[in-house]
Amino acid sequence: MIKVGITGQGGFIGYHLYHTLGFSPTKFERINFKREYFNNINKLKNFVESCDIVIHLAALIRHKDSNIIENNNIELVNKLLHACDLAESKPKLFFASSTQEDLNTPYGISKKMASALFKDWSNKNNSVSKALIIPNVFGPFCKPFHNSVIATFCHQLVSNEEPKIEVDKELNLIFVNDLAVKIINCIDKAFDTNSIDISFSKINIDYTNSKKVSDVLIKLKSFKELYLVDGIFPNLSNSFDRNLFNTFLCYINFNLFFPYKLENNIDERGSFVETVKFHSKGQVSFSSTAPGITRGNHFHTRKAERFAVIRGKAQIEIRRIGSDKKESFFLDGSEPSFVDMPIWHTHKITNIGNSELYTLFWTNEYYDSKDPDTYFHEV
């Protein structure tokens, strides 16, 4: 097993990388990292001694004092390298740099200087270190007004604010899930026994989409109009649109938006409820569930999914992976309603009534047993 430690484990990229590594428990052992280790050299030394590879993601991106950005980021690198010098065994080091390395900004300058420090350390110690040149990253849980304009736009739109474009430039983008996979592929290559590499080098992480800021905003506004106003799923057949929508969904205040009430059309024939309207291919399933029975306890990393209760009483519970906080919703078929499942949130539905529970399930893609994107995890 490869023992992997991630500085910045609780950050945007670190969160996704940490949990994606968890999909391969027989291949990777995750060594937990805490921010306070940087203030305790013994704990930092013990951390690097426990790792075969350290992915250094911790960094300060924004601050009103530009000098603090440079000083903080360089200090973190120096502390990490010092801990490696104190350790008897030296892990391979991967450093998250940026395409901003060549820009004369405090953040870009700090990344360029950090790359030089890793290179010097690698040369002196005959050890492997790599600078990952990462493009613009977007995805769930990124902080608004921080390092992703997409996160800022999503936050503003769901808060009924009007986003403003400062510079309508072309963005080279990668979805955070795809980035995590690419980093793991780099880890695999670093431990390939057929490849002997004792050096420093830069690895360019290819972007997957290039979009103008204005085009991204137009798309996000269409999501708001379709989804938040009309309750319609947008066309998710395009991978970028799917990833962008799943990002958008994670910025919605679940407690304010769900359960979303559906119109129940009743006449002498009975009732008719339109549960899902969508523009792309997908799969709608119906289930009846006996009293006391629970379905689910799993999560997805790419699928959009809706649970609609049309008869009986149900409790739906959702918990973000890596968090202890649960969201709980009670749905009653006498007032048909639905809850949508954000990616990276484990979820379940339980029949809490005395009669059968009727539920409709929809997902944006057909079930594929070879690639189900379903990971079982107790809520």
C-alpha cells in the first residue's frame, strides 16, 4: 500500500483528493493531516515519516496584504522541507503549483518561489519532487470570492444577487473530480517500479474545457431559471454542463429549497403528479417500500438524482462525505414532494409510515453495472 498524506486535506482540492483516494482502500492508506502540524515541528516530522508521498496543497490564496500571501506560502514550504530533513526516510513530494506561476501576482510569485525550493531540496537529497501545474479548478465546496469565479457566481445566483464580470477572459478549466483522478495517476506513475525517477520536474495538468467567463455565467443563469424557478433539470448530456450543474446544486440552501412541493392534479380518476421534467436522457424508477425499510446509504460523484414521494410517509437523510452533520427531511405523499441528492453526499430514504411507500427515482444517466458511480456509505 502507498501511504499518502495531504497538507491542506480539509481544503477544496484536498477534500476531493482525500475522499477519492478512499475509493481504493487496498491500494492507498491515507495519513491524516491537521493544520496545526505546521506549528509543531515534531508532529510535522512524525507526519512526513508516516508517508510514502506527501501532496502539498496547503496555501494562502487571498489576503489584503500581498506580503502575507508570499511569506505564508513560502513559510509552509520551508517548514515541510525542514520536517523532511529531520525525518530518517524521505517521502516523495508533490507540490500543487498553478498556471499563475508566470504571473507577477503575490500568489503566482509564491508558487514560483516554492517550485524553486522543492527543486533545490530534490537535487540535494536525490529525492523525487514534482510541481503540479494546475489550471482553474471548479466543483462543489469551493469558497465563493476565493479562487474560483464559478463558486462566486453560484453563490450570488442562489442568493438572488447579480454577478458582475470584471474581465471576460477565457478560462482553462478542470472539474475537481477529474483533477483528483489525474493526481492519483501521477502518484501511480511515481511508484511505478519500471520507472526510476530521482529528480524534480514540473507536470502540466491538462485542462478539460476552455470557456469564456460570460459563457459560464449565461449557462449558470439558465440553470437558475430552469431549475430554481421551474423545477426542470437542464440538459446534462454534456460532461461540462453536468459538472457545472452539480457544482451549482451544491450552493443551494437545502433547508430553504427542499422539500420542493409538487402540484397534485386530482379528479374522478385519481391523481396525477408530474415528478420530473428534463431535457436529457435519464432513468426514472418507481419503488414500493414496506414500513420500516430503508433504501440507499450510498453516494455518487457525478450522477444527479431525485427522490419523489407520491404515497406514504418517508424520511430522507443526507450527509456530506467527511462531515458529521446530517440533513433530515420528512415527506408525505398527501402533499407530493421531492428532494434532490447532491454529489458527494451519502443519502437514504426510510418508510416511517404504516403503509407502503411509493417513490419515484430519477437519475441523469442509465444504470451501468460496469460503471455505476455508486459508493455504499452509511448516512
